[in-house]
Amino acid sequence: MLDDLLGRTELKNQIVELEAEIESLESQLESTTRRHKAAVTEKQEAQRRANRLDDRIAQLEDQVERLNEGETTLAFRREETLTGGRLDEILSRLESLETEPEGALSAYVPDGRTLPREVREAFGERAALVSRSAPCLAFGDDAGLVGVCLRPPVAPEPFVEWGDSFQFDRKWLQPRGRYTLALVRSDLFAMGTYEGDQRSAFHGFDSALKSQHSKGGFSQARFERLRNEQIDDHLGRCREALSERQTDRLFVVGERSILGEFMDIADATASVDATGKPERALRSAWEDFWRVQMRVL
């Protein structure tokens, strides 16, 4: 009664309404911020999907044309995932090949949509297979005896080069030298310092995240905002830990949705599905990162 006479009831109602509006605006701001942070990764993924669809369209059109002419469909002669000793053996064979001057073609093709003219001319109709393999290192010779594509974990700058042997750096394909590899998830961080394939240091932690919204108490919007704040705090801890690494080269792997947060400091990134405790997850992530896909044309 007294509140009504003094006008306090109306003021209290206004306060409740304003607090609800503030909560809604804060939720919108948080959502906008998260979308902005993910924009780089989403744009790159969208571009990759568009590239794959364009490649697939080109492949199908090419297959239709050849089938109309009674030709067989192009296919890879062999596909294999290389690691460890098998990878070392394949690279040694590529290094051992010698030709006449300007007889061996080496190229890094980052995008299958626009193959360099030298690659198209060197591989002929098999250039369509190079396009399907991109991003990749492509190797071929002028006699048509060798044709192989490798997808390197660490991408070099695009190049095309003719010489008397195949040109590549093993650091693109194998764990060489001193580097840091970090696994970053929204609830986990693991970082190792390596010399080749030997780990010399480890640092990791995980962060508890709100996993569900309880009935009553927080609103759904407030729950999501608090969870996003927890993820942001976790990613901040991850960047701080990475700033204290003891190596120049840095490879970051983990959830695709958050890799964009680290592209400005990483030499290479990759999406992996490693889970579990930090040290075990890092070991799995390391093995996934250093796999090399080989396709024989």
C-alpha cells in the first residue's frame, strides 16, 4: 500500500523490466562477439567447401564427357596414408629420382580450382586428379613414369619448378627440428615441445564448462553467456601458455570452430578429434597431424 502511494511499486517494476532488457542486450552482444570471432574460420571452411563442390562438378562434367566418348573414368591408381618408416621410405625414393635437366616437375598446388599451366601441361588428363588432391605437393616427370600427390601437414608457399630431381623440404612432411605442437579445445589445452618426433616438455590443463541449463535460476540466455565467458577465459589461458613456449615454430590443432583464434600466431593449423586427458589427447593429436595422404596418379 505504502509502496503504491509513494510510487515505488511502479519504479520497482521498471527496474525489473530494465534488468531483463539489459540481460537480453548482453546476450545479443555476446552472440555477436562470438560470431565475429568465428567468422574467419567459418569463411575459410565455407570457401573450402565451395572449392570441393566446384572440383566435384568439374570432375563429374569431365567424367560425362569421357563416358560419352567411350573412355574409362579417371581414378587414382593407389591411395595410402603414410607415417613413420613408410613415409620416410617414400620420400627417400622421390629424392633418389634423377632426370635430364628440366625433366622433373615439383609443385605445391593450394587450390584445385586454378591449376598452374605447367601442372596442366605436365599431367595432361591426369591434371584432374591433381585438382582433386589439392592442396597437395605434385610430382611428375617428362616421360610420364612418375605421378604422385602428397598432402603435407605444413603447407609451403605455392611454387612450380622443373629440375633434374624433385624439390621439397622434409619439414613440410615430417616432424623435423624443434617446434611446439598444441592441442586446443574449448575445455582442454595440451602443449608439447618437440625435437623431431621426441617430446621434451609438456604442459596441459582442462577447464570445467557448464554443460547444461538447470530449471529455474539462470535464464537460458544468461547460462549461454556464462558458458561463452568460460570458453573465452579458457582460450585466454591457452594464448598465455602459448606465449611462453620455447620454440619459434608453432602448430595448433583442435576444434575447427576455435582454430581461427590462433591463426595469427600458428605456422599451421589442423582440425583433429583428439579427446581424453591432456597428455593422452596430445599424443593422439600429434599422430593425426603428422599423417600424409599419398595419391598415385
